[in-house]
Amino acid sequence: MSMDTIRNSFDGDSSVLSWETWNQIKHTERFVFLSSVLFVLLFSYTFGRAPVISDVFQGYHGLAMTILIWSIFALGFNLLLGQTGLLSFGHAMFFGTASYAAALFAIHVYNEPLLVVLVGTLAAVTLGVVAALILLRLHTVYFSIVALAIAQFLYFLAREPLVEVTKGINGLDIPRAPLLGLVELEHEYSGLVGTLLVNNLYIFIGAFFVAVVALITRIRKSPYGLIFKAIRENETRTAFVGLDVWRYKFAAFILSAAIVGLAGGLMAVNTQFAGVERLYWSVSGDIVVMTVLGGLGTLAGPVIGTFVFFYFKGIVNGFPTLGNYWLLLLALSFTAVVWAYPDGIWGMLTDFTAALRDPKELLSNARQRISDLVSTGGDR
Amino acid sequence: MALLETRGLTKEFGGLTALDGVDIAVEEGELVSLIGPNGAGKSTLINTITGQLSPTAGDVTYAGTDLVGMKPFEIAQLGVGRSFQTASILPELTVRENIQVASFAAEHGSFRVNFLRRRDSFDAVQEQTNEILETIDLDSKADMDAQSLPYGDKRRLEVAIGLATDPDLLFMDEPTAGMSPTETEMTVDLIGDLLTDWGMTIFLVEHDMDIVFDVSDRIFTLHQGQLIARGTPEEIREHPAVREAYLGGGDGA
Ligand SMILES: Nc1ncnc2c1ncn2[C@@H]1O[C@H](COP(=O)(O)OP(=O)(O)OP(=O)(O)O)[C@@H](O)[C@H]1O
Ligand SMILES: [Mg+2]
């Protein structure tokens, strides 16, 4: 098949370069991997330090790490909503529970960042099994609402009855511990490495980000990627070809919980803290906004959505006067983007690049969109 | 023993009896057709056998297994495939992917842990998908989104998905509805191939009487949920109750 030969020629050595080969290349695993590495290498610098952008951005290295972690969260959430079509309004349960488990393990058992993150992930998986057994009996809006109810239940549980364990609204503080007992996470580099990566903590988080992107790319290219989409498109048909839809949904749910749990564990390590607010319903809501805004079901979408969300929250928020309206501004942009581009910002960008190659396509796309909006009354 | 057998199969929707004590038997390798006017209960019979609906009363056995209470995916895994009356495809997936989903189910069973392996490395699945694409003559449109196919092609894709599950017994609910004459002819040829080359058993619901009388080994006639006649095409053509209920009075048809 010609597609394979093109892929192979990229994996080997490519001499032809056209839009068509580019379309093939950008979907190869190697390209996605290299892009995510490059992104991590340049992200903190361009976002937090580069003098070329603006001094408003100066000193946002910490925010860069927060964004990487929330991107992992959004990628895990998207696996469920974007790929499989299950909308959970309670994903804070995995983020918050993993954070607590990580902190408790670090405080009471053993404080080693890798192990701590692993324990957080496992806690989320365990919770995922229980939640899935309840939630996968429910459909559509009941699934979403009961997910929210479970997360809120855990929030109140952590806040009051378990106050001895969780320290309630004060939360748990974790001392900083070296990686594998050797590597200080806060060690700062000098020179080029220092400029780009700053410290070991950023490298630690960045490595997990790259690993999660690689894992999700692989899942998308596996039979699961296809079967998840089939379930999203037409559950009845998928069952009638002989697939156990329940088990595949269960798998999607657990994989999603694991990735979100990883983000929760990383958050505990990053902030040296675990608190009840990570279980709060607004966390579940924020992740829906980020994922949908960036582009459901895509790989880059959730990352872009997370970035834009934090740009508003962390940076527009700091602008004089305008800053007070950051949430309103975000809501307006959200509505505008999703109304015109159901595939989010990433859908908008791919549309534009397609248009750059072929202006005629831009015109026909625009026409199509307008006629869609008119015919559906814009309620897509 | 018959491959498929129903005994006293009854399905009620509230006060409406859509199936009323239906007894049928389908032998391995034959093509049986089910005819009957709109609302006779033809689709309901298929739905009840394949697990989409559970019967109010009665038994269904397939190759000695009791199907009542089994889930649709389990029945499909036993080798019972179906194509739906209204095209039930996966709209945002490509034509190839639509077929591939069914091929994975046929090759790997109802569930398998393989999310770390790329799907293009499963050669048997790729081969089967390509074979179906060729058989149903959709290979030139393999990379189109299913939703952008013209209506007749969607109908063909519907049949292709059913085929890709690699069934021993295939239910086809009005496969030619909405097809052009050429596509209809192709589908009739395909049905012939499925019987002779693929060794399938086919249960066909079809409104086009020329096709039914042409391809069927035996014909069942359903009327208001009751089986009013069964027999060879010749017998059904002459059957007074059938002429009365379905072929439109004494003469005609
Ligand atoms: N899920 C359902 N709930 C309630 N009534 C139903 C349901 N499915 C079918 N019916 C009713 O049962 C009767 C038989 O319907 P069915 O679809 O089996 O007919 P059919 O023979 O397939 O007709 P057609 O030739 O129009 O496809 C009809 O009166 C229909 O309205
Ligand atoms: Mg019908």
C-alpha cells in the first residue's frame, strides 16, 4: 500500500516532501513523539522566559509545569469523552484521590517521587474499577450526573469525616524528596539546559507528559482506538458485530482513570501538597471546558485547550481592569469557538492550514459551515 | 437437526402482539426468505432471535444453544450475523474502518487486551477487511467517511459489516431497499456467492417478490405476527392465504 511506503520512507529517509507526505508523516508515532519532546523542550522557555514574547510572561515557569500536568489530565479525560463518547462530570474524583493517595504514601510510608506518582495512579485505578461498576450501568445524562455525585461525595468525605486523615481544608504537606534517593528535583541547571528546562522537576514532569502522549498515540492506533470510536458512533451496531461493548467501555474508563490519576500524583509532587479542592466539582467542570475548547477526540486539542484555559486564568487574570473579567472572557471565547468550530481550536487550526494550501477549500468549508449553522439553527 | 429453530416465539409490545407463536426451522446451507406486509413482524422476528429484543414467550435455539437471554454480542460471536433494515453504520469512521471493526470482532472474539499493539500489525484482520471491500466493491471508496457515501453505498456497507463478522447464519433485513437496479443485481449475485462459495446460511427479508421467488429455497409468510404459510417458492406462489394476505387478493401480483 502506498501509505505504508510513505510512512516507511519517513521512518527511513525521506526525499519527497509534499502536503500529501506531510499528511502521512504527521500521523506517524515517531513524529508525534518527537513533537512532544520538542514541545517540552521549548514550552517553559517560550512561555515563561523568552524576552521576545512579552514581559507579562516572565516568571511563569511554575505555570508551565501546571499546564503540563493538566494537559495529562485533559488527555486522560479525552480518552473517555473524545474517543469513547462518555461524558463524566466527575473526573475530579481521580485527580483528587490520586493526589491524596500520593501524599499519604509520601508522608506515612516512603517518600520517593516515582513511587509516589505510581501509588497515586494505582489509587485512581482502584477507584476507577468501583466507579465503573456503578456508572457503566447508566446512560447519557445519568452517567454524567452520577459521576458528579460520586466526586462530590468524596469531596465531602475528605473534608469532614476523614479530617483526621486528610487534614480537611488545610490539606497535606509533602516534604521534597530526591528522585530514587539521588536526584534533587529542585536542582537548577545553568547554561542552555537551564534556560530551556530550568530544573529536574520540569524534566520529571515533562518526561511523564511525553510518555502519556506516546501511550495515547499507541492506544489510538491499536484496535482499542478503533473500537472506542465505534462505540461512540453507534453502540448498538458495535454490539451486533460481536464486541462486548461493556468491557471496552470499562477498559476506556480504567485507562482514563489511570492517566488522570498519574496527573493527580504528579500534582502532589509538583506542589508538595494535596488538598480537598482537587476533588471539587469545578475541577471536573474545568477539564470538560479545556478538552472541548481545544478539540475533542484529537491529540493536540486537549493540550491546546489546557494552555488557553490557563492563559486566561493565570495571565489575563493579571491584566489591569480586563483581568477581573477573565472568566467572562474565557466563556465568551469558548462559546464563539465551539459554536463556529465544533472540533475546537485544533479543528479551527487544521481548517486554516488546509485553507493555506488550498484557498478554494477555505471557501467551500466556510460555505459548508454557514449552511450547517443555518440548517441546524446553530445547535450543534 | 436444524441450524436455527424457534418454538412458539411470541413478542408483545404492550397490547400489540407483534409475533404470535412463531415456529420456524432453518437448515444449514439453505436460503430462506421471510415475506409479509408492512408491520407483519418481520424485523421483530429478527430482533427477537438476535437478542435485541427478549421474547415474551417461546424458545430460540441455534446449533443446539438456547439463545433466549443471551446478549447480542454473544449471539453474534456464535456465528449469527445481521444487516439492519435502516443502514446502521458508523458515520464518522471510514468505510474501511467500519468493516475493520467487524473483522476484529470476528478474528479476536468479543474482547481482547491489545491496546499496546498497532492495528496495522494484525495481518489477518487487514486481509479480511480487504477481501470484504473487494467482494462488496467498495475498495475505491475505502478511505471515505461512511457518512458521505451515497445512499445505495451505505446500504452496501451495511451488508459488508454483516459479512465481515464472518457469520455462519446471516440475517439480511431488506438489503436491497433503496438500491439502484445495478446495485440490486449485484447484491443478488452476492447472495448467490455467499451460499455457494462461502457456505453461509441466509435468512432474507425482502419486499421484491421477483428476488424472493428467484433465490429462495423456502419461503415463510408472516401476517399480523402469525406464520400463515411456508413452503417452496412454487407452493407459496399458489398458496391461497398468501395471495389473500400479501399478494393482493385473488389475481394480481
Ligand atoms: N420496539 C417496538 N416497540 C413497540 N412496537 C414495535 C416495536 N418494534 C416494532 N413494533 C411494532 O410491531 C409491529 C411489527 O413491526 P416490524 O417492524 O417487525 O414489522 P416489519 O414486518 O418488519 O415491517 P416492515 O416491512 O415495515 O419493515 C408493528 O406494528 C410495529 O409498530
Ligand atoms: Mg422491518
